[in-house]
Amino acid sequence: MKEDTKQRLIMTGARIMHLKGFNNTGIQEILDTAGIPKGSFYNFFKSKEDFGLQVIDYFVGFFLQISNQFLGDKSHPPLERIRLLLGWFIEFFESTDYTLGCPIGNFAQEMGDVNPAFREKLKTSLDSMARQFVDVLLEARESGHLSKTLNAQDTARFMISSWEGALMSMKVEKSTEPLETHARFIFDYILKAEWKTLERVTH
Amino acid sequence: MKEDTKQRLIMTGARIMHLKGFNNTGIQEILDTAGIPKGSFYNFFKSKEDFGLQVIDYFVGFFLQISNQFLGDKSHPPLERIRLLLGWFIEFFESTDYTLGCPIGNFAQEMGDVNPAFREKLKTSLDSMARQFVDVLLEARESGHLSKTLNAQDTARFMISSWEGALMSMKVEKSTEPLETHARFIFDYILKAEWKTLERVTH
């Protein structure tokens, strides 16, 4: 029950902060939306900062779960798995009317400069997100689907940061075009595999 | 004198918002920092939103001035001008200890979803930033420095959004490595020109 309440606060806070940002979201608003009395917040969290750090963990867990579902699915060749993952995200953002973007990127943009605890947490988060891509890229090199001259670590990091920028453009353009352009450039020029018409996958 | 005060408010607000974001910056803090009495704010600006939109114009003007200084300098071949511009920005962010990032990207991340007036202004801003790159890329195609198969419009947009993402990573990693990785991937794989050791330029 206690864990339920805590989890409900994190999920509610995550949803509101994803849209409005960390600073612009009040603890009271989270409690009101979750229907939880004020006193209990500090039973679970030391501070709003502590809460924000746990919201980031929640988002990273969510991301790793989705990406592992695609990148870990060995029934497809490695680069195809990346293609399916990007396709899933592009459809996801279509369904949310091009809003929200990546919560990790949003937090990084907002808090990276001003709060060292957030920065450290975000750095670790981006590292663990990159690691999954590194594994798939190494597998693709091994199986001859990817040039041996491509550094897997750098490529994974470039793919992730470039994707974060594409999400920023998506929000402003209200279109998935920046995401499709990202995918096309990554596939056509970096991975040198064709970025075909997306296979439609359900989410 | 009146214009002086207005300009001083915009420059002060721009500096604070660049670091802390729009929502996290109060009008009072801007007035205090600029040493201007409270009453006068609303002589110049209809609202904090109106102020924010003028801060964006200020930043875009600043960016276009810097980028034109490099991209418009016909004493270098077109791709070399892009290289010099990126090099200048990489040095700039070294000098600011990897903070701040692109104000347009920060605003887009924070306000793109929640405020249509900001979104419209940011879209126009990114368009005008891309246009300068399109011109240089077209010139490079014309002079045989760039493959004719590369779409200048898409390439310019990819370069800008990918750069925005690299700046986000820079803030979290406290290093220019994401910017150098960006530059290397854009030059080596997209523009197919060598990303050499940067010529050091002063700023």
C-alpha cells in the first residue's frame, strides 16, 4: 500500500513533468492530481530534487524496457531491430500529437546546467541508453551487417544525441518529419543500410 | 534612453534565461539584475510571454550574426566555412565550461509543447537558422565540393537538429566530446569531407 502510493506519486509526477518540465511542476499539483494528501509526500521523498531523480529512474526504466523489447529480439537481424525501434517511437509520437519528446532530454536541457545531482543522474541514464545500442552495433559488425571501421561507442552516442535533437525539432514543427529525416540520415549515411518504409508495429 | 532600458532588459533577461530557462526566471530577478525599477517593465512589454518572444528574437539575431560571419566569408570554400563555424562554437562552449547550450533549443525543449506563440516563433527561428546552411550547401554542390545527391534542405535541418542534441549531451557530460563527435560524423559520413583538427579561431 505504501509502495503503491509512492509509485502513484512517481507516475503522476512523471506524466506532468514530461509535459511541463521539472521547475514548472509543483508538488501540490502532483498530490492533487494523484489524489494523495500533502503530508505524505515527505514520507516518501526527501525533497522535490529527490523526487525528480526518482522520476528520471522511472523514465529510464521505461525506455530500457521498450528498447530491449526491440533491440533484444534476436529473431530480426541487428540493424533491423534498430529500424523497428525507431519506427515504434515515430508512431508513438504521432499518437501523442508530437508532444512530450524524450523526458531524459527535457531534464538534461532544463537541469543539466543548474543541478549537479541531476547532471550525474542524467549522464548515467544516457550511458545506459547508449549501451544497448552499442551491443546491437557490435553484433551487426560481427555478423557483417556493419562496417568494421565504424566505432560502435561513438556511433551509439551520435545516434542518441542526434535523436534527442530531432525530438526537439518535432515539438516545434509539430510533425514527425525531423524524426524520419534523422532515421533516414542515420541509416543511409552512417549505418549504410536502407531506411525503408516503416513496417507498422503496434504499441 | 527608453530604447536603452528596453535593450538592457532584453540582454539581462536573455542571459538569465539562457542559464535557468524561461519559467524558472522571474521578472523581478531580471529587473533587480539590470537595476531597473519594476514599474517600467510593462512600459516595454505586454507580458512575460511578450518579453520571452523578444528574447528569442535577440538570440536568433545574435546567432545569425555569428554564423553569417563565417558562412558568408567567401574567402574560404563553402564546407570549410561550416567547419570554421563549428570550430568557433566548440571553442565558445569550452570557454563557458560546457554550459548554456543553444538558447533556441532550450526554449524549444521547455516551451515548444506548452505555448503556441513560442512554438511559432521557434519554428520561424529554426527555419532562418537552417536557411543559411542551405545556401552554403547549395554553393558547395554547385562548386563540386558536395554530392549532387544530397538534399540541401534536409541536410541543413539534420545538421541543426543533430547539433541541438549534441549540445544537450555536452551539458550532461561537461565536455565538448559530443560536439566533436557530431562534427566528425557530419563531415565524415554526410558531407564526405574530412573533419580535420580544428583551425583555432579567436572569438
